[in-house]
Amino acid sequence: MADLITVEDPDDPRLRDYTGLTDVELRRKREPAEGLFIAEGEKVIRRAKDAGYEMRSMLLSAKWVDVMRDVIDELPAPVYAVSPELAEQVTGYHVHRGALASMQRKPLPTAADLLQSARRVVVMESVNDHTNIGAIFRSAAALGMDAVLLSPDCADPLYRRSVKVSMGAVFSVPYARLESWPKSLESVREAGFTLLALTPDEKARSLDEAAPHRMDRVALMLGAEGDGLSTQALVAADEWVRIPMSHGVDSLNVGAAAAVAFYAVATGRPNA
């Protein structure tokens, strides 16, 4: 059973995992280096626990203690009960969901490990917006993508904002970082995948024409918001694909585009 500890000092060193959560640059460096990430909200905390992540501690406002009682009773990690005001002092923002947990990261698998059993893979290049990362993982989980591969400069899927937007879906879809870009794309092709680059370019075939759901193994490449895929990534692809647009709209937000494309790529869709 976890220890329930009331804390009244915002400078208490036991709360260090939760300090400065709004400082993106600090947290994006510190969390991977220290092997931790922050789960926010009851559902996300439970999903992280169910996915096998070890809990370091929890930070709860008083009214959330009973809600999380079963988790508290199950785990040996300390639980710090604090006032909403103290939580805001520590974290730097008003913790609306009233519950935070510091979780221990797991070692990432290699891309080669994931490619052995996957058939539908997402490949992201330079996606640095944590909201977009979370949205893409949520769609990947919902629409049956098997794995996610990240270029070396993509944002951290376990950053608090990404985890929150994904509603914990980052725990459901395995992911790995490619060691070099775009050179590592060749290893994806060698594993039997067709590399499809999603782009609004008019030279690209529509997803309906390309019929990726009929392909044996597909790696769908997505670029960052605004810039899209780099020239090097487009050159490395086997084929360019696009989502047909109407009413003069030239492109979609990368999160929305990903969801549409994932549905087109997924096997077992109606009329496939």
C-alpha cells in the first residue's frame, strides 16, 4: 500500500518530479534524462499503469484521494496530498484534473524490433508540436496502425501535453526512434514496406487511386505542420499520396490528415 503524505511546502524536495511543468525546454531535456514522464488525469494515470509503466509517485488534491483509492492501495509509490494552490505553485499551472503521476519510462524498442511484426506503420519527420504528436498517436491507436517510427528530431510522445491529448494512446502504440534521417528509411523498405509520402502536391496520387489498404506492408510518412515532408524524405519515398480537397482548401492540419490517411491505409475497411 502506498504512503499517503500531506505536503504543505512547495519547495519540498519530494515534489521535484512535478516542478516547472510549464517550462517546455526544461522538461523536454530533463524528463528523458531522468527516465520519467508525467501522466495527468485519472484516465491517463490508469492507462499508464495498465500499460505496465512503474509509478514513481502521485500528486493529488484532497478530493481525488478517494477517486484514486484503488490505485493508492495497489501500488507502493508515495502519494503526496496537496492543496490546489500548492499544486499550482509547484507545477506552474492550475491542475484542473487534480491528479498527476510521475511514471518511470521503459527502454524503447528498436525500429527493427517493431518492423518484424508490423504491417501498418506511421513514420513522422520533424513533428515537433506536442499536440500534433498526441493527436496522431490517438488516431493511430483508434484506426489500427501497428507502430510509429520517429525521425531523430521529433518531439517526445511522453511529454505531458502529448500524453494528455492522446488520452493515453501513446501507451497503446509501440514506437521507436530512427537513428538517422532519411538514411534509416532504407531499413524500413528492406523490411518489406512500401514507403508512402503524404503530401498535398498535385503530382501525388489520391489515396483512393493508390489503394494502400491492398498493399501488404505500408509505411505512411507524415511531415511537420506547415513545412510538410522534406525534399529528402519525398525523394526517399516509393510513392507520393494525397487526400483530395474541395472548396479551395489546400491542406489539412497534420493531425486531421493523419486520421484520414490511417483509415485509408487500414486493412479490413468497408469495400476493401
